[in-house]
Amino acid sequence: MDSKVVYEKVKALIAEKLEIDPAKISMEASFRKDLGADSLDTYELVYAIEEELGVSIPDEKANEFETVKDAVDFLSTQL
């Protein structure tokens, strides 16, 4: 799947789960610093992404996601 498509899907899920304006979400945005996600938010987001995109994200991999780009790059290789 094209990384732009993956990014748009992930961005929509982040905006929904974290209740923030999609315009504030960029590829460089840090989940914790820029988007204010705590560990529970991150877990729920990973679960939502798995459900939406039909992929499995191992916990150890999900813990490596610092930025939106990290998640999109990983997902792009899985789809």
C-alpha cells in the first residue's frame, strides 16, 4: 500500500483516538511530545490501526514508534 494512503489512514485514526485536529498531525510529529499520547493512548492507537488496516504489530515494534513516520514506514512494509 502506498505510504501516502497509509499516512492518511493513520492520521485519521490518530485524530479520532487522541481527539486532536488532523492539521496538527505531521509525519514528523512525536506521539508523546507533539501529540500528547500516553502509553494507554498508544496501545489503543496500535489496536485501532491493526483493526483498520488488518495488520499485526508486535508489541516490541509498537514500542519503537516515536513519530508518525515510524509507524507509517513500518505499516507500508507490512501491507
